[in-house]
Amino acid sequence: MRACKFILIFIASTAFSLLLRSQETKMTTAQLAKMDTSFQAWMRERHQEAILKRDAFFKVLNQADPDTITHLSFTGMDLETLPDLEIYNHLTRINGSDNQLKKVPATISYSRHLKSIVLTNNQIKSIRFKKNDSIVNLNLSENNLKRIPRSIKKLSNLKVLTINNNRIKRIPRWVGKMQNLNDLDINYNRLKLTNASFRRLKNIVILQMGGNHLTRLPENIGDLKRVKKLNLGKNQLVDVPSSIAQLVSLNTLIFYSNHFKKIPLAITQLSQLQELDLYYNELQFIPNELGNMTHLKRLYLAFNQLKVLPDTMRNLKDLTFLYVHHNQIAYLPQWINTLNNIEILDISYNQLFDIPDLSGMPALNELDIQSNQIAYFPWKMLDKPNLKFLIVKNNPFILDKTEIKHLQVITEELEKKGVIVRN
């Protein structure tokens, strides 16, 4: 056996890669016939590029010593079937994304050195794996899977399973027996969750279930004792079960783009939470109990209907990012400048007429106050030594000609130093 190893990778052009990631690659002949001739010509050209790339790839592959191949990347070749991989005993990574694969041979998991398989953006309806205890990462996103393939349970040391953008409806029983699986991305499927679903996910640490049209969560969500990151964004939730407060390990909670009109009090009991994302909901107020979440570092409340920041938020001393833009806030309380760890503060697109002096906030380096009704220009911010980014445009500042000229000079000087000022 040769001592050297090498990687066999063919990289598609940027335009071709983008094309093959799109749904156009899965169009029928009848659909293509309806498209304008210029686009059809472009599609034919790209298909020819895929054929040339495929021919070149297999020419090199057939000439290589199988024992020297450690990585195989055959992306964007319009492949409908994979070559027999059983002879490649030293493979560690396989990437067959952006093809036309419908079935995948079990020999794909033959190598005992294999760590990662990526087969995104294909047409896979079924897949079988041989028993393998070396694979730790499997990505089957953007395929036509109706269920999580049962043979995945043969990958005993699998840690990360990414299977978003399919048509999966349920969490099978055997998932709960995969002791090493701790990262599951099942975003953008058709999940129907039950109490049994969460019992089967008791080992998961990172759980992503966004974009599944969920209208409710099972009452036993508190069973997810190990979960640290929970993504339930882009669903249709209006509330959460009270047992969510039992997620003692949780540090990141995402409810981006749901239908919450208020922050459930059970969430405010997550005292160890560090990141809370409630972008694009229908929140009308913030409960005082939010001030109990003293470990929060990143708070995302933009694109809601908030009018007031409650005084209890002054207790959030660990906050580093605070995003409350695109709300209806008319008053920014003075205590905001006591939050000494805030690095980014975005209060743009509100109804503010004035803001307190924020230049004394030691960590603040990015401030966005654009599109409010502020009349007094925050001159002191321009003298802030660690300022990196300041956006103040679209406010009715009252400035005389001398101040306007002075502002222009200061802005030019700051931009020479790398400070971005938009006025």
C-alpha cells in the first residue's frame, strides 16, 4: 500500500453550484418546455458542463489507486447513481451534493475510516447504510425523504444528523436509542409532534425544528433535559407548555417568526438562558419577569409591537446585544446606560423623540438610531473611543450650517480610522 494519501475533489463554478442548489434542477421536461428559450439554452449549457465535469472526475478516479483516496467530492455532476464505493477503504469524507440521486447504495458507508457523508440537494427517497461505528456526521438535507431512514440506527456513533427540507412527519422510536446523537436539524419538514416525540429526543443537545408549521408543542417538552439550543422559529406557535421552564440546560431559545402576542411567563423562568430570539412576532408588551433572566446576553425583540421597555430590564447586566428595532417605542429609559456590557444596541425604526447620553456605556461600539423622530444629534457618541458603527440617518435633527459642516468633517475623520458613520 502506498504511504501517501490524496483528496479527489472537483469544484463546480459558482453559478453552476447555485443553479444545482435550486429547484430548477428537478423540473420535468414539460415544465422546461414552458420556459423561455434563453433559459432552456442556459440549462442545456450547464448540463453539458456537468457531463464534462463528471467525465473528467471518473477518468481520474478510475486511474487512481483506491487505497490512496481519502476524500471524495462529486458535487454538481447530475449523477443519478453513485459509483460502487466498497473498494475505497480509506475514505474519511464523502460529498455527493447537488446531483440527481434517488437511491444510494449501502456501500457508501463501507469504509471504517469514514467520518462524514453529505448528500444535500438530491432526490433521495430512500437510503440504506451498512453498520458503521466511525461516521459522526450525516447530512441528507433537501431531498424527498418522507421518514428518517431506519438504517441510520446502524451508525452507532453518529453525533450530527442534518435532515432539513424533506417531508418527514415523525420522530421514530429508534432515535431514542442512539446514545451518541446529540445534534438534530430537522427544520422545514412536516413534523407532527407527540409526547412520544420528545421522549425519543432525550439525548439531544442541539435541536432544530423550525419551519414545520407547528401550532402547539407537546406538554412534556420539559423532558428535553439535555437540550442547550432549541430552535422553533418560523412555526405558528402562540404559547408554550409550562414545562418548558424545566429545561435547565437551555442557553439558546429561538422563537423567530411565530405568533406570540406576549412572552410566556414560563420562558422567563429559564434563569440560565443566554440568548432569546423573538423576532417577528406580535408582542405588545414585555413582562416585568423578563428582568429575572439575569444571564441573558443576546436579546432579539425586533419587528414586534412593543411600546415600552420595563424598568426590570435594568437587571439584565450581562446583555451584550439588544435588538428592539422596528417597534413602537417612544421613550428610551435613562437606565439603559447602566447596562455596561452592551456592545450592540439597535433601537432604529421606532418613535423616539430623544435618547439619553449613551457615550458613557463602556462596551457599546455599535449604535443604530435611524428612522426615529430624534431632534438632538448625539454629538458625544462621535468622541467615543471604541466606536465602530453609528447609524443616525432619517431623523429630523436640528442643525445649523456650522454644525452640518462640523459633522461632515468629523465623519470623514472617523471613516479614515475605520469607524462607519451613516448620517
